[in-house]
Amino acid sequence: MRLSRYFLPTLKEAPSDAQIVSHQLMLRAGMIKQEAAGIYAWLPLGLRVLNRIEQIVREEQERAGAVELLMPTLQLADLWRESGRYDAYGPEMLRITDRHERELLYGPTNEEMITDIFRGFVKSYKSLPLNLFHIQWKFRDERRPRFGVMRGREFLMKDAYSFDIDEASARKAYNRMFVAYLNTFARMGLKAVPMRADTGPIGGDLSHEFIVLADTGESQVFCDRKLVEMPAPGRDVDWDDLQAIVDERISMYAATEEMHDAGQFETQTVEADRLTARGIEVGHIFYFGTKYSVPMKARVAGPDGKDTEVHMGSYGVGVSRLLGAIIEASHDDSGIIWPDSVAPFDVVVINLRANDEAVCAACEEAVAKLEALGKDVLYDDTDERPGGKFATADLIGIPWQLTIGPKGLADGVVELKRRATGEKLSVPLDEALAKVRG
Ligand SMILES: Nc1ncnc2c1ncn2[C@@H]1O[C@H](COP(=O)(O)OP(=O)(O)O)[C@@H](O)[C@H]1O
Ligand SMILES: [Mg+2]
């Protein structure tokens, strides 16, 4: 992608109402534009990162056995009357009336709709277990939308819903999502800690929030330091029996403010390991049994031929919020530092003299060779001065910067910089390519 043909409206300074660093950097890096309180347009650079995060979430859901579908954003109010939540949800729900005076709503979540889809097609225990997910925009008319995409009104969520014949099987589904979440966040370079959580309006009796520790987080959290450093389980696990992996983690104290028990924290955790911090909720999983299947009559025939209500769970990831969380965890004074796995481009090639034929030819050769290696390349072919180009490259956080100018070219070298460490190498192009290939 040539920067001269791209759309990257960077800002020198963030608007003063952007309070936290991730919001400031997303605006300065030309990733988003606010259209209304808590409602954002995703500009090209922001969309690239959003898509990469979405893809990691999708891959890890599928690895854990979940199946993707796509439900609409608009839902019928009558469906929510069946569960009793239409009246219970309150002013956070955006209610809409169509030209036929039919009541609709912009979905804040999808338990009712997925239960309706399920009961329309699934009739036997033989189709279970089943876990269906989608990645779709949600709307919640938050009282205080703030911090950019972190607490939006319109935001992208991955939500999965599991269906099982009984509680024991449903707990296995819960464990699969628990482990999938640990792997998902680790792939994005995040340390997300599972913490016992309140079930809120979703309801139910078993719930964990996945929390990224950050000073700007909205939740107060309490946990065992060892849990933060524990590596993710990885892919090679026995997906049918994850209880030991889950137990190892939930045996350590970790709770959000609403669930915190100071006495238990002290007995369960030695003082040196007691961590009190702020955190960002990036995922939330719930087991709620038959809370929806009973009122909505989602039943299947069991092995004995008798109909029983299915046991359900739901599992959310804040896909758009994750951009903010990753930036909070990974930035410096010059800008964003994207982890390789979610970066909008892998490499930026910086042309130090855009009116010099030999330099342009060398840059184009570098771009072509990087693309042949399967890398996404942003080519800064503009005629801006070098200082401005370096500042932009640092701001937008591309993991590798490959700089080519007349002086280096005469010596047969290019300059390669790793954004995360600041480490710079002056080496022949082929050596730089080998480094980037990894
Ligand atoms: N207003 C919001 N803006 C961005 N992401 C959100 C918002 N509300 C929830 N999320 C994300 O969606 C995930 C699932 O939402 P859920 O737990 O149902 O919401 P909440 O915790 O706000 O009641 C959360 O863990 C969070 O990452
Ligand atoms: Mg939650």
C-alpha cells in the first residue's frame, strides 16, 4: 500500500476530551473518527487492526469447537418479551419502531435470538453439544460512553452460546471457552486474568471475567500475582477434559470488586502475591443453565425419549474494546507498539528521498520482496521530510521500519528498526529481509 494513495488522517494533537492514552493514540494515528457519543467510524488503519483481532478470535473459537453464524443487529421486541428481559433491560436498550408500528430493538446481546434459532431446528440430544457464535455490532445506550472504543455505545462483540443436555456437559463447554479465551488473548500479546465475576443482567451462577491489568481500567480487581504470569495452555490440550487446566487457575484468588472477599483473599494468598490493581474487562463468560430454555421452551428429546430443557452458557469478547486494551498495554511516548499478531501492516518501508530515481527503485524492490514473503507493507512514498516520516511510523506502531535513503544506498545498506525495542541495524537489503521474515 502506497501511503500517497492511502487514507491515513493522522493528527498532531489529540482532542482534549480524549482522556486515556489509547483513545488519544487511536485518534492521532487516524484509526477512528467519532460520529456521535460512543459511535465511531473505523478508518482504514483502525479497520485493519479490528479485522486482525476478529480473525484471531474466530480461529480460537473454531479451534474450541464453536461454529460461526451471523445474526442480525435488529431483533423483535416480542422475542425479548418471552424471556421477560424486554422490560427488565431498561434505558440501555435502543428501542425502534418500524413503519408498521412493530417494535424492534438494536441487539445489546443475543441470548433470546439464538435460543429461538436453536428451538426452531434442534430436537434431539444427538445434536448436542452445540456452540454457535457470531461477531456482530451491538448497541447499548451506555449512560457514560467514554474512553473511545473502550466503552462505546455501538461496539463489536464476539458472542458464543453453548447448548448441552445437562449441567456436567455444559460445564465442559464452559471450560472449552475458558481455555479458548486464555489462548485468544495470549495471541494478542495480552495477559488476561480470569476472575470470578458477577453475572449481572445475563443471569446465572457461574461466571468469569477476563481482565487485562491497566491503570486506566474501569474495574478494581484483586488477584494472586502468580495468575498474571501463568502462560496460556496453548492448542495442544485435551479439549474434552480441561478441568485440571481450569482448576489450576480458579484455585488461585482472583475477583472483581463486586465479588471481592477481603478475608478470603488474605487466607488464600500470601501477602507478597496479593495484587490490587485496575483492570479492563475484555471477555466475560457465563453458565446460566436453563434460564432462557425454560421460558422460551428450548427442549430436546433425551436418550430416554423425554423432552428436557437445554443447559446454556454465553461467552462474550469485546472485539473493538480490545484495540484500546492492547494499546493501553503496549505503547510509549512516541506512539503505539502493535504486537506482530494484530499489527495493521507488518513493515513500513520509508523512502527518504522520494524524488530520487535510484532510491525509489530500491524501495520498490524492497516492497516487492517483502510482499513475496507474504508481508503486508505500507510504503511511505510521500515527499514529507524524514523527521515527519519517522514520527508517523512510530505513532502508528508498525513492528518493522525499513528505511532507504541515498547515503545508505551508496554504501549498499538499508536501515531496519524494530519498533518495540528501538533497535536499529544498518545491513544489506537481503539481511534486513531475513530479519523481517523471522
Ligand atoms: N460499551 C461497551 N463498549 C465496548 N465493549 C463492551 C461494552 N460493553 C461490553 N463490552 C465488551 O463485551 C464483553 C461482553 O459484554 P458483557 O459482559 O455482556 O457486558 P458488561 O460487562 O458491560 O455487562 C465485555 O467483556 C466487554 O469486553
Ligand atoms: Mg461483563
